[in-house]
Amino acid sequence: MIIDDLVRGSIDMHCHHSPAIIIPGRMDAWETAKQARQMGMRALVLKSSYFPTAPIADIVNQLVPELKCFGGICLDYEIGGLNVIALETSAKMGCKMVWMPTHSSLNSRANMRKLPGASLEGDGFSILDSNDKLVPEIDKILTIVKLYDMVLANGHISPKETFALFAAAQKKGIDKLVVTHGLWTNGMVRFTLDELKQLGQMGAYIENCYVGFLPTDFRNDPKPMADAIKYIGAEHCIMSTDLGQYYNPSPAEGMRMFIALMLKCGISAPEIEFMAKNNPAKLLGLD
């Protein structure tokens, strides 16, 4: 069946798991990886807004050697924000992906506070100063990203912050850039389609996530995403699930459902190959 063929060898670069605080995880990283292996997936990137995941990925790789797990780190308050020492320590342990602030971002904090069980104090922070210049820590962060060949994702920061960040990253010679769930508009300053296309043409990959189509979350219409992929170009996009929440399907099943949904919306099998396999493999050094 074409859907199962497309799932085999796919890569989820946005995979949540337990333990988690605001929204409990459905399963731990080991169980998540086992399900992905059973469905023939190639790799996962483990994401937590609360702690770096490189040590967990290392353990999971020993337990499920047929699937490659990568660690990540979110530069949120929980690890000290733009914590250069924490980032470099994670990088030395094999961390592959770094996200700018997610629920600690000024662009996202107020919305994240509305989630059930969330007790997020303060307004969050921006990576730009009062003059719209990148704060000094960013240069040090980009130096580490370049040195350890990491993937740089914008997290939940605003379009203005993202353009400034990616321009600075490219000056450093960083070419592995991801716009985290770029079409997500829930309470955050959104990207326009033209901005996303511009970022794609700059060399960034626009991440499209399945979680927004589920009735437990936003129940968005999938057609605009399919249209956006056609407009931006599948060669500039990736497909992730952003799943792992206790009330949602597992990431592996979510990837299958996402692929089936995009096929139904007119995205071709070769376009899905680009987004679910080729582009993530290039970012993670698996090609």
C-alpha cells in the first residue's frame, strides 16, 4: 500500500514524549521509538521544552538500534533560557537539534499559558533587544551550532526574530535551518505565505505538523496546508507530527495519518518523499 511504503523510511523531527509537565506524554521515548521501528520509520528527533534529550536518545539508540534517535534542546526558561553552557554541553553529548524559545518566547507565552495545567509566569522573552538587534548570546549560540553541525530551528519566535536569526546564522555558514510549524497560527504572530516562501528560498525548511488537524487540538482544515506546500515547494518543506501528548495518537501512527491526509489533499507521493524522508535526512546528516 502506498501509504505504508511512504511511512517506511520516514523521519519525524518533532516528537514529544514523557515525562512532560504541562501536557503529559502518552508514552516514554523508548516506547515511542519501538512503535516507530515497528512501522518501519528511519529516525526520530526527541523534543522536550523542559530538558535536553541527548542522553535519552543515546539510551534509546542502544535499546532500539534499528531506528536512529537524535537529541534536541529547547532554549526555554527551564534550561536557563539562552544558556550557552547548557547548549555546548548538550552538543558535546551528541545533541543534533536546537530550538529557539518555544513556550518561553514572547511571541508564544501568553497563548501557552491558556493550556490546561499551565502555570507560566511572566511574558516570555525575545531574542531581539529594544533596538531590534539580536541579543549578544545569539552570536555565541550560533558559533556552537556551526561548530557541532547542529540543526537550528526557530521555535516559537516571531517572523521578525526569525529573519534576523537566520540571516545571522547564514553569515556564520549555518545552512541547516528549520521554521518550526510555520503555518501554526494559534495565538502567535503568524508568518505570511510569502514570508515562508522567502525563508524557503533562503535555504530554510518549512516544517508542517500534523497535530493541528486533530480534534483534540485545533481541527484545522488541511487543504490550506496542502496549498501552502504547493506554493512554497515540497523541496523546501518537511513533515513532522508534533505528537506525543497523552490524548493524541502516537507519533508513528500520526505520521501515517499525516501522509494519508496529504495524499488525499493532492500532495503527490514524490512530494511526500521530499518532506518526510529526503529533506529530514539531509538536515540530520543521514543522506
